[in-house]
Amino acid sequence: MTSPIIVAVDYPQLEPAQDLLEQLDPALCRVKIGKEMFTRFGPSAAEMCMKKGFEVFLDLKFHDIPNTVAGACRSAAELGVWMMNVHASGGRRMMEAARESLDKANSDTLLIAVTILTSLSQEEIHEIGYSGTPEENVSRLAALAKSSGMHGVVCSPKEAERLRAENGNDFLLVTPGVRPAGSDTGDQRRVMTPADAMQAGSSYLVVGRPITGAEEPNEALTSILASIED
């Protein structure tokens, strides 16, 4: 099967990122470049991963006026990244402008939208002004993203089953907040094991510390893949 694992490669220096990439098999995973590495090293961080054979999810969560986000998405697509994301809370016009920029460039880069960050608890969601449960807000934002032309959304694995039922099998569900049984949950709040997340309907699983913090990252990766296949 095509691997559903996306390894979060987010480091403040290039050397540990390079070391990690040397230990991972690009046939078994894709990689994610986030704000920390991209802010320090710019496009070279993504290019480094692609030169080693990895497809790159550029996780910058664009959220701005429509024209600005459209330009950012066009620039990211020109890098050759496999996937990028925007915030669904930026609204319909912003997401439509982003998708249109990729279509005009004839880019096959996947564009997904962030719903509710997996680090947010029920109380924190209410504190920032969202009524209802996390699941209700995720469902609402996912529907908006789909109707705005997004290929899928970022959501917690806890919402995957509901979103799969509501949006069909072709809508991508990219889920952080995935931890093997017994792992530290870190700053994630709505978590699930990799096997359970896939069973619930996730398309891709973003995994960080359980792989990047392991003594043998590729062994940790293959162990997770084996748990999914079982």
C-alpha cells in the first residue's frame, strides 16, 4: 500500500533534519516542513527533503487576505511541494482564491484546509469565541472547505469518522494528534493510535516525536506501518 505516514521534520537546525532524512526511507513516508524550519531556512528546507526523494507537505497554514494567500500558494506550488495548507477560518473567498491560483498554474499540488487545531481543548475553543463542540466546529469548517474547492482538511483523528461520512471517500483527511499506544501525547489534546485513526477514516497521519525522537527512526516508522496493516 502507499504509506499514509507523514513525518514531521521540524528542527531549529539543518543537521538533525539531515540526519533524520538519512535514516528514513522515502518509499515508506512523506515529510512535513513546518513554520520553524521554513522561517529559519526558507525554501531550501523543502528542497533538501525533495532532493533526498521525499514528497513534502508544506505546513505553513496560510491565513490572510485572499490575494496574499493566493500568491503564497502559487509560490509554494512552484517549489514543487506535494501538499500545502491554509486555514479554513480564512473564509470562502480566501480558499477559493488559493485554489484558483493553483488551477491557473496547472499545479497538481494538493491544497487542504486546517479546521480546529488539535492542540485546542473544548474550553479553549469556547474561549476564542467558537460555540459548540470541537466536532461541530470541525464539521462546519470542513463543509466550507470542501465547497470552496479544497482537496481535504486537517483534523484530529477523533473527527475523522464523522467527516468521512459527511464528505465521502475522495475528501482527504490529514490527521495530526496520532500517537502509538503508550506514547506521550505532548501538547496534543485530541489523540488516537495510528491503527484506530486509519480505521476511523484518516487518509494521512502526521507523526512527529514517536518517530523523530526514536533511537531508530526507521524502525519506529516500520513499526507504526505494521500496526496499521495488522
